[in-house]
Amino acid sequence: MTTPDFDATAEQLADLLRWYGEMGVDAVVDDVPHDRFAASFAVQVQVPVSAAAPAQLEQEPALPLGDDGFTPTLPQRIRPPLTKAPATVAARPIDAASLSADAAIQSAREAARDATSLDALRDIMDRFDGCGLKRTASRLVFADGNPAARVMMIGEAPGADEDRSGVPFVGKAGQLLDRMLATIGLNRTAVYIANVVPWRPPANRAPTDLEVATCLPFITRQIELAEPEFLVLLGGSAMQALLAGKESITRARGKWVDYPSGSRMIPAMPMLHPAYLLRTPFNKKFAWRDLRALADRLGLPPTI
């Protein structure tokens, strides 16, 4: 990424950076190239060395023989550095990415457990830095609607409109959701709305498994604190994240299942995501059936 070659105002630069973020840019290209292979060897396990074998400290660790009987050698530019410390020697490199992933998930679990209210949970999530999506998103998209509502609706992740406003389901899909709720006599004051992932993925891509796993403790705790009578899981991603099922949303939709939340079970129903309905209007008939099933559970009279 290069800087503009014109005299830009601060507002224009901010708009440019915002556009880069919406297009999925999450890294810059430096003028000087970096040796990523050498960097991958930077994190190594350090193990104690016996005093009886000091000569090992001055030798490069032996590489295993290949199937052809020859000792493979790495190019000099990516060869692991020798360890000169008197009490340690370099061993096999470890996967730093997987360690940081485990640490992020564990950190999220511990942070979520500390939340005693929805407001406290929001503050904790706002300070949490274990999910990389926070670095590319504009803001946390926590929830909307009535936290005391009988129904909690959960989607996958925010989009561009939600990222700008900080409110879930405010774009075209959210507007359709509002119309869907109105068909059974509900509105946003009668439901509580959130997402499994509270930060927008760049360019509206699907969240990765790691991003979902890192954010899962937060939405789980959010459900526990809100204590809804019913859950509506909008789309296959939200359904699979919270119910750990592999069934497709087209097969699972409209079926009530029990979701374990703390010491109780909450009736949960997967539904087609409003964004999917915008692309396939023919399937709105299935959404109508599922909405009627929800209205029956709530004891709502027919509205049309």
C-alpha cells in the first residue's frame, strides 16, 4: 500500500483507510522485503543441556536423514540460528500461532466468566484483544433490542453497516428481519439481537473457525446473562457454532432443540438468515412457517 501522491486532508485520509479496511486490507507491504522463513524459526523450544556434552553447543543441530539416505540441508538464509547460551540448546521449532490461538481462547473463557452483567460483559469485550478481527473492525457490535425480552436472536457476524453503527442487523438483512418480526406482531423492543462474532470480518468474509472459537465464550455468557425463554439462531453458521451440529440449515430450520445454558435448557430454533432470503426470495415461505412456530410458542395471535 502506498500513500496518496496528492495533498490529502485528514478526513480524506481517514476515508481512504476506512475503504482499505472494508476491502479487506489487513497488512502493509514494506519497501524492504522480509525473510518470513527465517522469522518462523525465531520461536524455538529451549531445553536443558547436560554439562557432560558442552561440545553440542558449538554445533548445528543435526537434521534427520531423508528416505534417500542423504542428510537434507536447509538453505543458509532459513537455517535456524545456533544457540550459544551455556545452559540451553535449540530444539525443534514450535507452532507459535497455535499456542497464541489456545491462549486467546482460554483468555476469552476467563474474561467471559468474570462478567456478572451484560454491561460488564460489554466492557470486557471492548477491552479484549485476543481476536484479530478487532484490529480491522471499526467498533464492537454488541447487541440491540430488549435484554429482558423472551426471545434472543443470534446471527453470524456484523457487516459493513453494522460496523459503522455498532448495532447488529441494521443493513438490508436487518431491515428484512424487522419486517419478518412485524408479521407476527414483534419489533426490536420485544427481542434481543446479537451475533456469535461481534467484530466485522474484513470484506464481509466468513469468520474463521479460530475467530468463532475465540468469540464463542462471549456469546455463550451473553445468553446466560440475558436468560431468554427462546433462542432463534439465524443462519447455518450461528446454528453450528452454538449447537455444534453438522446438519445444513435447510434441513435443521424450523426444528426446536434444547440449548444448554448454565443449569437450564433453552428451546432453540434455527432459521434461515435474512441475508440468505434476500438472495433466494423463494425460501421466504419457510421463514414464514418458522416465524409462525415461534409465535405459537410465544402464544401470539395470528396477525395476517
